Amino acid sequence: MVETSARLLRLLSLLQTRRDWSGADLSEKLGVTDRTVRRDVEKLRSLGYPVHASTGVTGGYRLGAGAALPPLLLDDEEAVAVAVGLRSAAGGGVVGIEETSVRALAKLEQVLPARLRNRVNALQSVVVPLRGEGPMVDPEHLSVIAGACRDRQTLRFDYRGRDGAETPRRVEPSRLVHTGRRWYLVAFDLDRDDWRTFRVDRLVPRAPVGPRFPPREPPSEDMAAYASYGLSNGAYRYQGVIVLHMSAERAAEQVSPTAGVLEAIDEDRCLLRTGGNNLDAMGMWLALLGCDFEVRSPPELIDRMTAVAHRLTHAASKGITTPSPG
């Protein structure tokens, strides 16, 4: 009986980790036969869990939505991550979610074992949030987008560009990327037949979401790096390729993911890809990084930096005074 109950909890936990499970996958994970999986699914249904089953090649099991939220089974690391995340959300970042996060956090901490509660408190006691003035995101929009990404459903939304003009978009959403200040959606734009990165605070989803779409080959294995390149390079008039005479680890302390993409060359050098609309501003920013560097492209940046260097040298020489003799 104890073994059966433990297996039911394990089955429920598996059904909560992803949307669809085949019977064969569940059998392998639980170490039981397909027949035992079917019996356990029936037991969960008798306890009020809405487990849906489908037949055919794409058939399997799915935990559906019920009249009430079923108990969520979290392992130790998941529970700590959720508690820390809720505490951070309670401090702001997503509009309107602070009070809700506090209520959810109170419920979670009430049932946390002492060993986990101590870990959460220890971590939170030494974390000091640095409040920013970044744009706020509607949590309902995040939920809709995240669900569309998870379920591979076409998403329609109105998008406000940099010029303030709104355009309707129809995309196949892939990933949400959070830079610390802003949320971005990486998606395949069906009308433009290409991958795009959208600021979530500038879009308003249209209901309902569209039909499901088959998996599409992503533009990169590292979607975070892809989004970083698009944000720091793709939207600008000039794309710079610069060799920095410092390690990639040290450069990462000064170059944010939205400012440039770094690639290690060796222990003492790295390649920086960045963009900008003003060559003078790009040159000054590079000079302030505090290391030697070589500009590989664009050639216009080299010309502008040479001209600026001459002006600075001339200005510095004018400020030098020679003391009079005697």
C-alpha cells in the first residue's frame, strides 16, 4: 500500500512536469508495466485529478485543469527556487503581482520543512535588490505568451514599435528571455518569414491563441545568445566587431547581454560584437572599457575614432602650459 501511494505521488509529479506523456515513457520512468500505469491513472482520477488520455500515434496522458488547483509536488531544489522567486516578485518587477506573490509565499513557507525554510532565509538575508526603472510587464500577458510557447500555439498580438506605431503580428512563439530589466519574446514571424525578437512590454496579445504548429528548427542552440545578439546588434545601423585585450570573464563584468555578445579567443582576449547608431558614441564607449582593443569592423568606426583621437590630442596639448623661466 505504501509502495502504491508513493508511486501515485511520483506519477502525479511526472504529469506536472510537462504537458504530454506517452504511456511507454511513464512506464519507463516508474519502472512498471503499461497496465499498472493505466490502473494508477484511474486511481488519480478517482481522487479528483483530471488526467486525460488519448489514443493513436500521438496518444498519451495529460493532466488537465480541474475545478480546484491540485497539490503541486516539488522537490527540495524546486521549492527553494519557487520561494526565492516569489520573494523577488513580491518586491516588484511585474505590474500588479506584488500582493499575489506575498500571499503565495505565505502559503508556501507555512509548509516548508525547517531545513528548506532556513536555506531560503539565509539566501534572502544577504540579497539586496537594486531597484530599476525598467518597463513593467502585465503578468497576464506573460502567462499567455508562456503558455503559447509551451503548447506550440500560434500567437497574435498588436506590437508597438520604436516609432510608436502599432502593427498586428502573427508568430510561432519559441522562448521568453529576461535580461533583468526587460522581457523579450523570441518567435518566428509568419508574415515576415523570419525570426524576430519582441519586447513584451510593447505587445498586447489577442485572444484566443491560434492553432498548434509543428516544431520549427530554432535559429540557434543557445537562444539566450541569439536574443542577446539581436538586441545588441541587429536593431542598429552599425555592427561592430572588436577584439578586446581582456578575458571574456572580465569583459562580461562591463558588457551587459543587451550591449554586446562576447566570445573568448584565448585567456587574455575576447571578441565583442556590438551595435550602434552613432559611431562617436560607440568609440567613446569602447575607450571607457579600460583595455586595449582592435576594431575589425566597420571601417567607418576606425575613421571616426582616428578623427576623435586627433581632436582629443589637440585639446590636451592646448591645455599644457610651459612654466616661464626664472
